[in-house]
Amino acid sequence: MKVLVIGAGNMGLTYASSIAKSGHLKKEDLMIFDKSLELLETLKKSNENYEVYDTLLECLPIADIIFIAVKPYHNDDLMAEMVPFLNDQQLVISIMAGVTIETLQKGLGIQKIVRAMPNLPAQVGMGMTSYLAAPEISRIELWMVEDLLGCTGKTVRVDSQMFIDASTGISGSGPAYVFYFMESMMEAAKSMGFSDNDSKVLVITTFEGAIELFNRNKLSANSWMKKVASKGGTTQAALDSLDDNNVKQLIHDAAYSAFNRAIELGKPSMELQEK
Ligand SMILES: NC(=O)c1ccc[n+]([C@@H]2O[C@H](COP(=O)([O-])OP(=O)(O)OC[C@H]3O[C@@H](n4cnc5c(N)ncnc54)[C@H](OP(=O)(O)O)[C@@H]3O)[C@@H](O)[C@H]2O)c1
């Protein structure tokens, strides 16, 4: 099996490096292509475990599975460039936000399309990817897709585009919500007089410790909150303040804003506007 990654940016390189590290493919079976010749020259020198190509003509016709990792607004141009070299046995995995399976099937003239929504922790092998496969994809092909996507972390297969948009609101954009919370806590620590460095250590260690506790037990998040808080105590004062300020509802609304924006981007007239 030969895999081609188109687009050597943040996500394309993450997939190429993660698949290379997984040992699933030999160097000659993992290919990467980008339109920037300068970037390709740098990649050739870095000697990673994949082959770097300057033209689609050389790599696209021999690929079995093709990752599309360009920005959504480059998709129209890219699809036009790809069409002459595609055949209907090839399978395309798109990670472009908001670009639907139907658009890719129509634009590329092939049916085997997977739409995936990864997130940034994919860069450190702790990504969360939801994906949806067109019905034309066989069970064996699905296993291959899951293996490849799984090289960057965990995967969840969903059965409608609605869930791809919904997961954009939870796991796709989610790392930014966590960073927002971290930044807010670090700012509070600094306003209490801690140094930048101490604020960072206090917050990071608290996040790491809380996640570790959560992962090691079957308790719900709410049960853990009750374990930390005692009636009339310090934690309860903070939790009451969060409730009084309706923070839970605000987080809910934020996730829905991302979800609704993903739906908007998927509408035909909006599809190419994400920059
Ligand atoms: N970053 C995330 O956290 C995240 C999460 C989920 C999904 N995604 C999706 O992942 C996709 C890629 O995002 P990214 O952050 O990796 O983008 P990026 O860093 O901009 O990388 C895209 C690369 O593709 C190149 N490119 C553009 N048109 C091309 C073409 N026709 N042929 C070959 N290469 C081409 C770009 O070159 P130029 O720079 O010269 O244009 C750039 O090097 C996006 O569609 C985004 O929606 C990203």
C-alpha cells in the first residue's frame, strides 16, 4: 500500500511523521507533496522516513490512499490539479474543516472519500480524530484508514457529517478551550503575586494531576469535584462563584458556536471561506 500526503504544513507533516514512526509503511511507500518547492527542498534535506515529491504526476497515480491536508480555500484548485491523475480505486482522506464528502466526490470524480476531523495534540501522538467514511469504502479499507488515522492518537468513527461538525465543537477546537482555562488560571496566579514560571508550574501540574486522577478511576468529573470540595471550604467557594457566573452554560455556548460555525463552513457558498 502506498500513501501520499498532499500539503506539508502543520497537519500534513504531523501525519507523514506519525505514519513514518509507526513503522506501518516502508520509506518508499510513504510520499509527501507540497506546492512550495522551497519547503520540499528543506524536507528532502531533513531525511525523514518518507519520499518527497515535486509533482503530482510522479506520486498521485501510484498512491492507494491520499491524505488532503491543505487549507479549505485551496481545495478547489487542488481538486482540479488532482483529477487527471486519479482512478476510482483510490481512497482520499480529507482533514479539511467544513469540506463535505459530497463536494470531494463531485470535485474529484471518485467515490471513496473519508472526512476526518483531527485536533492539534495529534502532533504529540495524543490527537482525537473523528471520521466519517463514504458507503463505497469496504471494511478492509476502513481498517487501513483507522490504522493510519490512529498513528496520531485515538479515533472515533461517526455515521453522519453532523457528528464531524459536532466533534469540531468538542475535540477539534477543544484544545483551545483548555488553553483558555489554563491562561485564565495563570493570570489569576500572577495577580496573587506568583512569578511567571511558578504560575506556569502551579497550573500545568494541577491539570496533569487532575487528568491522571480522572483516568485512573471510574469516578465522574462531578464526583471528583465533590471529593475536592468540602462544605463551607475554599473549593466550594470557587465552585459557587463559577456557578453564580454561569460558567458551565458559557462553555456549552462556546462549544455550540464552534459546532454552528463548522456547519456554516460546510454550506456550498461558505465552503472555501475559512482562512
Ligand atoms: N491545525 C489544526 O489544528 C487542524 C485541526 C483539524 C483540521 N485541520 C485542517 O487541516 C488542514 C491543513 O491545516 P494546516 O494547519 O496543516 O495548514 P498549513 O500549515 O497551511 O499547510 C497546508 C500546506 O499545503 C500547501 N498547499 C496549498 N495548496 C496546495 C496544493 N494545491 N498542492 C500542494 N500543497 C498545497 C500550503 O502551501 P502554502 O502555504 O504555500 O499555501 C501549505 O504548505 C486544513 O484544511 C484545516 O482545516 C487543521
